[in-house]
Amino acid sequence: MTIPARPGAGRPVSRPVADDPLAPLLDLPGVRDAAEGARAGIDRLLRHRLMRNRSAEVSTESALRGARASAALEGVDVPLAELRAGRVEDPVVQGALRTSAALGSMQDTWSRAPGQVLARLHVLAAADLTDRAALGRPGAHAGPRLGALFPLVTGDTTVPAVVLAALVHGELAAVAPFGTADGVVARAAARLTGITRGLDPKAVSVPEVGFAELGREEYARALAGYRSGQPDGVAGWLVHCALATEHGALEGLAVAEALLRG
């Protein structure tokens, strides 16, 4: 399982964006510094010597660890060794594995048709958790929020990719458009945003592990703050996501070092 980057993929060239609706997010308390810390952590990972010719190996392990951590955030925590051996049949874990493995094939579509990608992610994440007829179909309650989110995904912005990924994550987790596996879908969409926006074009960090290391209770608390819509709550969520990204970069470094040691 891997999340291969597109051939020749790199960081998109930043362009001035008039009246960027996301720009004020950087002025919220702690957000700018946290975003810079996350960027520095990812850059350190991308400079690791293994990235020159073995990044796909790191991406493969990253996808596995990310799926495990995403399932753990849903309350299903399984040993990595059992997951690696293929001995885990839990439907939440299997859904997380399927979504993680499919991200590489969704990179081009995400920036053009995010609704289509979200539907596919839900089909993969919730295949064994809900009725077939409900797969990939967001509820009517989610329409306005998704309608506002999609232009942010497809458009240009001046804010760092980690901030946009946190916004995608927060919106999807808060609105819970599908009613099942929404957390897994939200984290997959956030990771996809980081990949396609040039934060981690090689898909070698493991942000899901970062969230798991910070703790489920802290994750829920930060998400509740975002859901409140209050500036301090939104800031807290964005900082939380940036810290998790920084932790995820360290996990990627650990994977790279383990591969070097054989």
C-alpha cells in the first residue's frame, strides 16, 4: 500500500489572491507560528537522504501507519504488527486501510472535483459499516457547508497548505456529512489536501499518528472548539492540526531511519 506522488509533482507556485477569505486565519492567535513549525518539520523530513530514491518505501509505511492511527482515533486501536500481518478484520480498520491506499489515485481529481472524491472516500471507508444505498451520499444537512468548502479546495489561497488542510479536516469532521466514517473521511481529505497543495508531495509524513499521539480527548476538545465557530476555538483547532502535522513529520523521519537500518 502506498500513496505515490504524481510524476513531476512539486509545490505549486504561489500566486497573489485578491480578497482571500482564508487570509485572516493567519492572524488568529498562534496559527502563523504553528503553521511555520509544521512546514519546518515537513521540510526536514523531505531533506532526508532516503527521499532521493526510496521515498515510495516511506510512503507505503506511512499509509499503513496512518490508517492504523485514523482507526485508533475512531476507537479501534490495533497493534501495528497484526495490521501488517493482515490479521485485522475490523470494518473500521479495513475502511481506513482502503481510504489510505486509494489517496494516490485521487490527487488530480481532488483539486477539480472534491465532491466526487469525498463520495469515493466514503464508499471505501464505510463499505462494511452502512447500507449500500447510503454510501457516498452526503445528507441534506451538509449541503450548504460542503457548497462553501469546495471552492476553497479548488481555488487559490495565500494561506499555507497546513492551514487549508486543517480547515478541510475541521469542516468535514464538524458537519459529519455522511453519518458514518466521517472522521476517517475527514482525515483522508486533509491528508490529500496536504499532498496536492505541496506540503508533503511525496506523502511520507503521517499526520494521523500526530493526532493519535496528541490524544483522542484533545482531538475531540479541539474539534469542539472549531465547531463552536468562535475565533479562539478555530485558532485552537488550527494550531492543534499544525502540531499534529509536526508530530507526523517526526513519525516519517522514524520510518525513514528504520528503513535505513534495514
